[in-house]
Amino acid sequence: MDPMAAIRETFFQECEEQLAELEAGLILMESGAAEAETVNAVFRAVHSIKGGAGIFALDALVRFAHVFETALDQVRSGTLATGPGVMNLLLRAADVLADLVRAARDNGAVDETRTAALVVEFTQISNLGHEPPPPPKSQPAAAAPVPAWQISFTPTPPLYAKANETALLLRELRRLGPIEVTVDTTNLPELSEMDPEGAYLTWNITLEADCAEQAIRNVFEFVEDDCHLEITAATPAEPSLKPGDVITGDNGFSFEFFPPPVFDEEEPLAPPEPEHHEPPPAPVAKQSPVEVMAAKAESAAAVSATIRVDLDRVDRMIDLVGELVINEAMLSQRVLEAGIARASGVAMALEELEHLTREIQDSVMAIRAQPVRSVFQRMPRLVREVAAQTGKQARLVTEGEGTEVDKTVIERIADPLTHMIRNAIDHGLESPEKRLAAGKPAEGLVRLTALHRSGRIVLEVSDDGAGINRARVKEKAIENGLISPDAALTDDEIDNLIFLPGFSTASTVSDISGRGVGMDVVRQSVAALGGRISISSRPGHGSTFTLSLPLTLAVLDGMVISARGHTLIIPLGAIVETLKPKAADVFPLDGEINVIRLRGGYVPMVDVAASLGYSDEFVEPDQSVALLVEGEGGVRAVLLADAIHGQRQVVIKSLEANYRAVPGIAAATVMGDGRVALILDVDAVVKTTRSELSRPEPSVLEAH
Amino acid sequence: MEHIHPGADTLALPPILDLTAAAALLENLLTLRGRPLSLNAGDVQRLGAQCLQVLLAARAAWAADEQDLSLADCSEDFLTTLNLFGVAPKTLTYCKELP
């Protein structure tokens, strides 16, 4: 790849990280949990994006980042209070900044009116956060005295040893405003005595810029331990000309405010004029982006010991480890077949190999495991946008962002979560007036939680809204002919009706979530991931959607069973217990279905082989083994099989991708002996036990 | 090579004068000391502070030795960076006779 393109790519990757940091910091600030360091981190994120964007001459991005940064600087210096209005503006600015970054990356377009509107809003809040502006402020182009900073900068040898460079710092400083530099050579030793890698010079810099001291300190952020730095305000007589008037100037004279990029395009080779009272044109900075990026990379490397790895490589490794697991299983099988004693050296070594393989597999999976943070971070924006569209007030609280789950799962939970959160705001939360009338705060709360529970990841979306209006849901279900009018349903059953296809309780179909393809789509996509979704609701107190998903879609712990000579895998997560049925406990019900008495209750039985069409004859219960499984929504059934062969971790191979979807079968795997075994879709098989329409099991309707 | 003629030696400065170049530059200058020298900065693309130190020290050394030190053919980058460092090109040169 062309090195510039590679650097550009790195820049955009870093931008994504900075944007995430920005969002996280702003959320903290909004919740009032922010410390001074949070504000600094937020500022740095925007500053870094601006700096990088400058190198690549992404002018629109630089301009907006600059306005944003200036406002953040005011927040940092305390001249701008972070009330709800300001926080809202900052959050929206973060969204726009993200859009600008993405537009720059993909050469796409952005909604410029939105950007411009935000710039105007920034201008307004900065005025509010200020003393009444003195008249000259509205005329920044007039020769108003520009405050100046006196900076004395003396690098020490470690500064250079760490590959930092004074020239870059000076250039960075020049972005803030025109600089006048003099070099002090008093400490320069005699040529023959000097250390070429020593540091003997002191620079005295006069910076004419209307910025906060911290903005200057930021330039020296990475080197502050390796230099002597003194910053003094040269014109302290003008306290009212603190940060903010740059923006004010922008208000009336936006063109004056950002002329350099325009000049830059027109006469790219023009050298900066010393008396030019604007930031110098970019070409100088463009000279050595490699240098800048290298220096940045260096400092970044010092902070975190992580590496970026191409996803393809990790995926390839996963595949190979999958093959290794299969091979190892085949080897075990061969050893077993050869009749080698369990205590023999070969068998022992093999056992060790098995442990190692398992460990390698776990480690490789851990590489791909990612915190759900990346998905969670997209949600605050969604909440803001949906709340704005629906005229509701909503706050998102997230918990357990650090919960890790395999990348394959992460990629696919974003859509269901998005839908669920939209739904929670659009249908769950009431309008501010109704909330106040109900004695709740006007602002609704949407809580997004992730946690690990028994080898699965559980995601919960809850709101503190009105809860499900059961009377209406039932009415609607009857209206649509989904249930019979006299059906007696439990509250839970009514709640779960909303997962039926085409079900929407919103009286008017909005363009947010009520598209008529509501929760049933969510349920289907979750089921496709091997997950389950359920809802619990308390009238007046809100609803909670619980989503339970496997941690990975690449391997599965399963029970190996055989049914009429076919080997099948039942996902271990679905199995509650195994038992040996007695003929006396089995009762026929309704001709086709048998139920088994189990600890005082009755559970329907399914003959696995018969349900998959391997055989027309039903196996005699006392000739078989039974597995009590629990499907989606806690529906239980007993599966009958010929024998259980043991527990094993299997590598999932998609049947759909390699063959086609088969009802009752979730996926396939390759066994130790090289044969393909099918992984049973427990939910689908359990469904076959529920064939009465009066039972409000959503699954029943879907089976048609 | 011995120069009986008052014509100066010429040292062509390398394109990249960063911190890794400082030691070599110093060494080169030390071997050329005591005679008039012309520095050719036509190829310079990058100038770091440490090479700048060496050049400033060299100017002081040549002045102390009362030998001419001149700059020839300065590249645009060289001049821009000098300007950034707050160093005028003439402060890097020395001429025995007053100009």
C-alpha cells in the first residue's frame, strides 16, 4: 500500500478511537461524574482529530473541530458552565464530528447546514458564557489588540532521544497563531566539546493567539517532562479577551475566521508572511506528515502495549485452530480404535495435547473477544436522536460495557439492540407531560446492561416507562386474529405477544420503530444467533427486554447423541438434565404427543429421530435415553435419543453457507472420525410439541 | 586535499539533518575546521534542532578561528525551517572582513 494511504488509514483508525473517547468523556460529563481529567481527555480527543485532519488538509473537519475545541477549552477553563443545554450541544457536536470524520474517510458528503447550525449555536453559548461582549469583539477584523503569550522552551536531551523534535512543536504552536521565535545560544559549548545529541538551545517564542494557556501546554503535552517550559501572558491587561471571542469573531466574520485553507488552495507555495495575522497556511505542516505520525505513534506506543492486527489474520487463525481441534479429535479416535491402553504413554501424551488444544482455542477466542463497549457507544447517539424525534426526554445508562463477547456476536447484536432501544423510547417511555403527571421525572431512563451468565452474554434493555398496556395488546391480538377472544392468558403470555409478526401497539405508526416489522424481526435475528429474547413488564414501572446470546458463534459445547444411527449434537446450554425414562411415567396425550411425568409435572416428549424424519417409528421410551431441554422462553421438552456418547466442544460449520438451511438443524460440525454431525436446533424441535393455536406461543404461528 | 588558494572547502549537507545525522555532521565539521568552509544546503529537506545546534556551534568555532564560513544554495525547506527556529541564515555564516 502506498505509505500515505497507510498513514491516512491509521489516522482514521485513531480518529475512531478518539471519537469513542470523546463520546465516553462527554457522557461522563453529562452524568456529572466527570473529573478535570475527563474534560482534558475530551479536549485532547478533539484536538488530536483536528491536528491529524490538518495534516491531510481535511479543511471542513479542521474548521469544525476548531470551533468544538474552542468551546471545550472554555469548559475546561471554567468560562463555560456545562448545563444541560451546553452538554446537549457538545454531544450533538460529537455526532457531527463523527459524521465529518466518516465523510472525510469515505469521501462522502455531510449535511453542511447541520454543521453550520451547530457553529452558530456554539457562538451563542460562548456569548452567554461570557460577560457582555465589548464592542470591538463584533469587529475582530479591526485591529483589536490580540493577546500574546511569551513562551520560553528549553528542551533537554531526553526530549530528542524520544524522537521528539523542536521544529514540530514550533509548527504545532504556529497553528495557534503567528509566532515570533528567537533562539538563545548562550549555553552552546565549543564545537569540539559538544555532544551532538545534547540539548543546548533555548527558544523564546512570542505567540499572538487568543487561546487559553492550556491550549499552549497541550502542544507540549508529550514533552513536558523533558523540557523546561515557561508560559506567561504578555498582555495581561486585557482579561476580557479570553477564549470565546474567536468564536464571536466567527459569528459575523466567518470568512475571516478561516481564511488560511482558502489561501492555501489558491497559492499553495506562498511562504508565510511574518506580519500575517492569521494562522500560517498548512503546506509547512504537510511537509512531513510521516514524521508527525511517527512521533505520534511513538508516544501512543508508550501509552498502551497493544497492537493492531488485521482481522483476516485472526479469522484465519480461528479457522486453523478449528481444524486443529477436529484433527486432535480424529487422532484421539484413532488411538482409541487402535486399542491402546488409557495408561499408555501415547494416550497420556494425547490427553496433554487435548488440554493444550483447548487452551489454544480459548486463547484464540480471547483475541477475538471484544468488550461490547463498541456497540454500546453507538447507543447514546441513537437515544438522543430518537428522543429528539419523538419529543421525549431520555437518558441512557449503560452498565457492563467491558463485558467481552466474540466478534462474530458483537457484529450482530448492534441491530437488535438498536431496535430494542428505539422501541424502548418510542413505545416504552411516556411523553414528559405524562411522566410528570404520573409523578415521575420528565426525563425517562433507558438502561442498557451487559453481563455474563452461565456461558452466555445477557443483554438487558429496560425503560422506566409505562410498561406494556396488556389490555391493548390483547385487544389488538384478538383484532388481528392472533388469539381467540376467549383465550385465557397469563400476564407473561400477553407480554410475549408483542413478538408476534406484524405486531405494533403504537396507535400511530411512527417512522421510528412502528414499521409493522417490530419485535418479531428482533426475535428472529436473535434466534438466528442462537439467542433468546424475553420481556418482563410492570405496569407503570416499565419493561425489561432480556437478550441472551452465546459468547461465540465459532465453537459450541455440545452433547453427542445418536438417533437411529445418526450422530447429532445438542447444544449443552439447552440441556437441563438427562434421565432414563420409565414406561410407567409416560402418558399418551392427544394421540400424537406423549408426556412424561417429571417430579410431579408433565413435560411433552419428542422423539428426535422421528422429528427429523429419520424414522417413522417412535422409539420405546424405556429403550432410550431422555434429555430434558429448555428452549426459548423457558419452554421445556424431553428429547428421546438412542444413546448419549458424551460431551465435546465442536467447531460450528454453517450448514446454510455450505448447503442450505434445514428445519430442525442449526448447523453442522466435523467429528473426530471425519464424519459430519448435525447440530440440533433445540428451539425448532421443541416447537413441534406445541401445536395448539390457542397457546399463545409466538413460535407456533411462525411454524406455519 | 590542500587548498593554498583562499578558496573554501565545500561540505554538502545531507537531505535529512535529524538527530541521527547530528553526530556525523559534527565529525565532518571537526575535520574541516581551521579552514574556510562553504556549506551547501541545496539538498536539505529536513533540519532538526540538534543539527541546528551543531551548525550554530560551528559558526562560533569558525568565527573564533577567524575563518570564513558561508552557506551556499539553500533549499526552500532549509530556509523555512531556519525561519521556524528563529535563526536567520546569516547567523550561520562568518566573514573575516566586515561586510
